[in-house]
Amino acid sequence: MGRAKELLKNKNAVTLIALAAAYAVVAWMLYSGHITRQFTNMIIPMSMYIVLAVSLNLVVGFLGELNLGHAGFMSVGLFTGCLLSISLADKLPLIARLPLCMLVGGICAGLFGFAVGMPALRLKGDYLAIVTLACGEIVKNIITNLNVTGGARGLNTQPIYSGAKALLPYAVVLVFLTVIVMMHIKKSKQGRAIMAIRDNRIAAESIGLNVTYYKLTVFIIAAFFAGAAGALYGHYFANVKAVTFDYNMSIEILVIVVLGGMGSVRGSVIAAVVLQALPEIFRDFGDYRMLIYAVVLILAMLLTNSPRLAPLRQKLSSVRLGKAKETGGENHGTA
């Protein structure tokens, strides 16, 4: 009983348990046929956005640098992994081919992150955001003009196309791997160094921290997971185009990170699920669904950050804290 209480006090453990329970329910519904086609089509994209948001949070939330080219890293991993998968489609089964392609796609995206990060990370703030945005657009245009990637028509991925039932196990593993790695980094010595650089770069340098090394490491790790997610994401479609992964997608991922909370892994997971589900939930409203979606976003940001609503947030926190104390007291009395 005491072990269970300690486990529930650990926020990371609670997040992982809740995520596992959610995926268990989704898997049961998917494989038993108790889920609509509409929500079946959301499972893999939603999982990919969780990976993208959590990995971008490492750069934006932990390091404090604004990256608007995350979709570019994803596209590098997607096209690299899918091209490799197409070449191995007749030689290896999915269970051996897909993890290999995700690894290769992640490594290629990580190398691209290193190439972009070396010169770009000398900049800060808006300047870094503009450079990463430009790099993402350059990648998009290069891929669009390559014959090997299908050019403007897109890459034909029908030979490797797989449905949600086949890809769900790989998506679950990737999501859990990303979340666990980010949680470990946050609690590690390296994570504290990264957040120290975010809080005060000059002070971090004065105590001997290698700022360039930590920034590059963060950039490469985030790019790796984005590339791995892209390789998996490409297997879910019969055709993929580079124009899909433009700055709009990078901004969408950034919105998820900001809404979920800078530096909060659990917040990124929840925000990714909510923001991907809302457009589908409001689909019955037709032309008004994106308007409602925008209004919900604005209200959520006001509730999260507005100083005028700080008393309301404190009141809600006090209510939750009071309930937690009551529950703890009752449990103690019962024991």
C-alpha cells in the first residue's frame, strides 16, 4: 500500500501509467473493432504529434531556444526512412524493416540537426527562430525538386503502406521511448545543466558548462526523434509530399508545446492529444469548426497565462490541493 502511494506521488510514473492505460484502451478498441473509422485515422498522427511535441519541448522548454524548423527535421527522417523501406520492401518483413528505417531516418535527421545547429546556435531568440524557419523551408524545397523523392507529385509509398493496426505497436514504443528519454534528461545532471543555460547563459558559462556542446546535443536529440517519427508517419500514407511539412506544421507543433507548458512532458502529451482531437470533434459544425477550434485555443491560452485569471488558477489549485489532503487524511485514518 505504501509502495503504491509513493508511486502515485511520482508525477513521471503517473504520466507513464496514464499513457499506458490510454493506449491499452485504444488498442483494445482498435483490434476488437469497437472504434469508428474517423478515430482510427487519428491514432497514428496523434502519436506522431506527441513525439514531435515532446521532442520540441526539449529545445523550446528545457533549453529555451525557439526552433521553427522541427517539421523540416521530420521530413528528412520521413523521406530517408521511406526510401530505405521501399528498397527493402521485398527483402525484409515490416517487423524488421520498420525499426531499421526509423533508426536510419532518426540518424539522418540528427545529422541534419547537427549541420543546422553548428552555425545557427550561435544566434539567440528571434534570429535563431528565423534561421531554423528558413532551414525548414530550404529542406522542403530541396526535397520537392528531387526526382528520387517524387518531386512535386510526392513519394509513392504504396509498397510500404500499412494501416493503424499494423503500425500501432511501433507508434506506442516510439512514444514511450521519447517520453521516457525526455523525463530522464529532465531529472539528470545534463538536464539541470541545460536548464541552467536557459535561465542564465553567462552564469552557466562562468561555472564551466560547455554551452555549445549542450545546445548541439539538445538539437540533435530533438531532431533524431522527429526523424524517427517521420519515418513511421510516412508508412501510414500511400503518398507523401514535402509541402506538407512546411512552417505551418512547425508552428502547429510549437503551439502544442506552448499550450501544454514549457518544459512539461506531460503537458505536451495532453496538449497534442487535445489539439489533434478538437478538429475532428468539431467536424459536425462544418465551416465553423476551425473558428471554434481557434476560440478554444485562445481561451486555453488566456486561462493558462493571463495575469487577470491568476486568482482563478490559484483557486483551482487550492481546490485540488484540498481534495488531495482530504484523500490523504482519509487514507491515513483508515490505515
